[in-house]
Amino acid sequence: MQHVRNGYRGLSIFMGLNIDRFLAVLVIVLAVLMAGWIQSI
């Protein structure tokens, strides 16, 4: 149980530090998809 808790805590710290990078990539992908959709209209 201790090992699972430590692993989860490490994962949450990692995600907390890198969440801005994931959000930036997600926003770029969404912008490209929206641009393609608007151009196809």
C-alpha cells in the first residue's frame, strides 16, 4: 500500500509540473483542427 501511495504521489507531482506543457500541446492541436474546420466551410 505504501508503494502505491508513493507512486501516485510521484505521478501527481510529475503531472503538476508538466500540466502546462500538455495544455500547450492540446491548445495547438485544437487550433489546427479548428482552422482546418473553418477553412473547409
